[in-house]
Amino acid sequence: MPKTSSKTRRGNGAGSLVQDPRSKRWIARFHDAYGKRISRSTKTTNRRDAERMLAKWTEEIGLVHAGLVDPEDVRRRDERTRPLADHVRDYYAHFTTKPRTKQSREGKAYVLARLLRMLRDQLGREPMLEDFTPTRVARAMRARVDAGRSARTANFVRQAALALAGWITAEGRANLSDFPARIPRFDESQDRRLVRRALAPDELSRLFAAADDRDRRLWYALAYYAGLRRGELGRVTWGDVDFEHGTIAIRNRKAGRVDVLPMHDELVAEIRDARPLLAPGALPTSRIFKTPVHGRTQLRDFARAGIPKRDDDGRVADLHALRTTLGTNLARAGVPVQVAARAMRHADPRTTQKHYTALGLVDVAGAIGRLAPVAETVVVEATGTCDGRPAGAQNTPTSSTTSRRTKPRETAQSVANLSTEIGSATHSQSPTPREDKGRFATRREGVLHSLFTRALSSAG
């Protein structure tokens, strides 16, 4: 709030005016429709204009008390004329009331500050809440892409704008419920800047061997077998490991929950072997890693293992690539994607398929190679017939039979001949009015059965 002078101008009990000694603007002080004492700048240095504005505000409050104006309409109108930065500060204070990691808080503050800065550049002045529109947010996203940023970076701006708009709507400050429908997402699949690859089995072995010499083998074992992220690796404690049931509890702050997952036998052995070395006699609340492994140290471990940072296709191999390796190996083992998503702790299986499954041409070729060959249809050709079969070959095929693929034209001709024979047979067996219908039905069924038997035998 700006510093004001002690000199006060009063207007017949309808609020008061004070002048800011620095900007010389008049500040109106009055009680709003809810009885709260507020101070609002008239944004003018002219006393008469300031008095008229104060009279207008207090008159409106009188109409609210008389029941002629809805106080919520007045409040929303006043909120729209407030600087957007004030709403952003209130939203960030609400955001930090829930348990958040330091990285999450810093990331949210950075994106919100970036959004305010881009709106300020568009308008050439400080944006108000009424200036916070889907069109301007979409324009800010386009500016990020035009500046060379990735589509994912632009979508971060959209995500922050939608979260802010949702909070403003829930607080009743404005109705911004149309933001999600009016701000389209950029297609991230066409502009991926960081694509991680799956490590080969020999690369995993070399990485574990290089880390074993420096007592960091368990760090990479947990990252691969349990799919832990770097932040989760630093928070796991000895009490989270249940050797009796072979499970590990993962405190997933990203999703705000605790996941209990089974451990691989190799991981159980790795933890058993490392405990006497890393933390002999440690309490259950003690963290497994007192000091998390730094990113530069991890890069050196990968380099010592002979694993390049990027391959020829530009794909990255780092600590998080071990999660991609886990997802890819689960897919190669034939694990259903729903089960793999549970192991990777993804709420949506599509995330597992899209970002953590890196199957290549060799995997596709192996899958196609497991297809069974198409069986050939055998057609029997004979010089004579006996009940639709070659003479002397009622039980077993003879040397006079040959096999070839059934031709569609021959099959169609057989069906046509069959239809003709059925029509002729039924026509020739048409009953007279004096014949018994039951005997005709029995005789007709026998003829049809004989014709179908002959057709199927001749078709092979």
C-alpha cells in the first residue's frame, strides 16, 4: 500500500480521501458492501475527479445495502479492475499451502512470472484481470515457439494459465471456465527436444560395474529395478524397504501418494549387500543415501562405462533413461501395458507407451518372425468318382492326388454348380397335392445332405 500523508479530506461521512505524497494521486477509503474497510486508488491527482469517483463508489454500495444491486456482481467487477499480479500472488500463496517440493514451487513461480511478463509486453502496461484472456495466452504461447522454444515449454505456459484461471473461477473473482476449450495445446510429439533411449544389457552391466568401484551401484540399481526418479532416490529410507515381503514404499510427492511395489530379487540382494557398507546400524528413518549423487557425477559414471551422452539419433542416456530401460524391458517381456504402468507408477498407461517404451526395428522383426505360416489348402483331383471321392481312395489318398492352392474362381464355380443341383433336385422332387408332406420333407433333407456332402468332398 502506498505511503499516505496525514492530511485527510472527508466527504460528509461517505468515505474519505487521502493524497499520496509521492505520486500525488488521491486514495479513496471506504467500507465495501461486506463492511470491510478498503483503500482504492482513484488514479488521478485532481481532487474533484477523485471526489466524484468516491461518491460513485459509495452510492453503489448504498444500492447494494438497499437490495437493488447484487453484491457479487460488484465484487466481480472490482476484481476485474485489479492488477493481475495481485491475483497471481494470492494464487501462489494458495499453491504453497499444500506440500510441495522446492523444485515444484520454484517452477510454478518461474512460469507465472514469465506469463505476467509476456502479457505486459503485449499490452505495454501492467495487465489487469480483465486483460487475462484466452487469446492473449495463446498469443504468448506462440511467442515462445517463435522464439525457438519447444512445444512442451509453450504448453507449460498453458498449464500455468489454466491452473490460475481455475483458481480464479473457484474463488468467484471471475468466470474463466472457457479457458481449457479456447486455448489449444501444441503437438509435443512433433517437437521433442529431449528423447531418452533404453540402455542395452551390456551397457547396464558396464554402468553397474563402473559405479560399484565407487560405492554407487545401489543408486543405479534402485533407479532401474524400482524405476525411482532422482528426487525419490534421495528420500528413500531403510524403513521403506520390507525384506520380509520383498516390497519397497516409494513416497511419490509428484502424485502426492505413497506407492508400495514388489522388488526384484536382484534389487533385494543389492540392498542387503550395501546396507553393512553404507549404513551399519542405521535407524529405519535414516535415508539410504545421505548425500544424493550429483548430476555431474552421474555423467562421469556413464562416461566411464563407455555410454555416450547422445547416440547418433540424438537420444539421451542419463539417470532418467533407466526408467525408459525398465519400461522397454517390461514391454519386451510381454508384460501388459496396464501392469507396466502400475510398475512405473503412471496414472495413464498411455504415458508408459508414449514416453517410456522405446522398441526398435529388431523388436518388431522378432514379433513378426513369431507369426505362424499360412497353411495351404489341399485340393484332390481324381479321374473317377465314388461318392465324390477318387475311386479306390475312400480312406487314404493315393499317388494320383496332387495338392495345389484353391482358386477362388473354382470355388465359386463349385458353389454355382451346387446351387444348380439343389434347384434341380428340389424341382424334380416337388410333391403332388395327394403326396404326404412329411415324406417329402424327409426325402428333400436327404437329397440336400447328399449334395452338400458331394460338394464338400470335391472342394477338398
